[in-house]
Amino acid sequence: MALSAQALTTVALLADELSIATPASDSDEEARLERYIERASEQLATLLGRDLHYATDHTVKMAARDPYRLQLPDGAPRPLKAITSIVFDDGSTSTTVTAADYEIEDSGAGWIRRINGRWTFTGAADAFGDPFAARLPEHLYTLTITAGWVTPQQAIDDGGLTRDLPHDIEDAALALAAQRYWRRGRSRDVKSRKLLSASVSYFDSGEGHQAEIIQDVLTRYGGIGL
């Protein structure tokens, strides 16, 4: 098993976080840590409500409610790094917007500014003719974009990419993966156990501190919360 592009940290870093030896390649322990990383990465992406990893072929369908600015909708990957194409299709005509007519205005927020012309409004005006009062606008624009952060694993797998994933997001992924590691094979509520004359106290994994790390990331990057 090898980590996917979506993985937000590496086996070596998780092993260091857990204060255990980095497992040998192709070992059962390596596969276990990879599985925890993948699950933690998927969970964090779900909590943040969007893909986090870098990709050149994200497809986003969206509406236009402002004549001069488009903003990527909730759930679209960010940061927006490049735009391959913007196509307007109302069912009768399909038009590719000329690349020279727009530019990325705010990568992190996903704002795209129209330089020449206007975006075609894709909602229905209300009874008073006010387009900004429209509800349920149609998603007639289809964008193909390059977006997301280069993860540590992507930087390892592709020497042409430079990791730019924020370290606090990686820390949150490590916290989630560490929780899975320490909880394996036991109830999360068990703190100690005594069997006959032998007693065992489980290691304090600092879950309260880990929860703070995760919540801070969700607050900063617009997650739905724990």
C-alpha cells in the first residue's frame, strides 16, 4: 500500500508524533499507519467541506450572481491556483470564456474578476426585477481549475511539486491519526484496567489538546466544527 495524493502527512512524521520507530517498508505496521493517515485525511477534508490536495483537473459548477466577480462555491477546493477553462452553457448555447477576459483576484477566497465584459447572470430576477433577490440560481458555468495544496506525499512522489500545505492542517491530520492509533483495540473511555494481580494504565494521548488543534484548523479554514 502507498499513500495517496490526498494524504496530509507521512508515515515517518506520524511515527515521530507517536514516538515510535519508523516501520519498515511493506510491513504490517507501515500499512496500519498508512491506513490511519488516509482515514484522518479523509475525515479532515470532510470536516472542512472540500478537497484539500493539489489537482489540475478539479471541475466546479457554479452560478453567477455578480456581473464582475465569480466566487467558488462552498465545497470547491482552495486555494485557486490556475484556471484551465470557464464554459457557459444554458442548454441552447455553449461558450468558452476567453482567458484574457478574467483573472484570479483572490486565490484563497476563490474570487475570479471579470476584466472585459460581464458574467452572465444565471438566476431569475424577483417580481420587482431585482436580480440580487433571486433564489436558486442555475449553475450554468463549468470551471476546470487547478486548486488545492501540495501535500507532503505529493511533493515526495513528484519532484516537480513543492509542498505548500499549511503546517497547522498537517498537525490536525497527525492529531486525528494519532487518536486512531491510541484507540485501537480498546474503548476510548478506558483509562486503566486491572487483571488479577497485574494492572495496566494506558498512555495519555492528550486527546483534549488534539481536539483543540483540530478545532483551531476548522475555525481558521471554515470547517463545520466538531
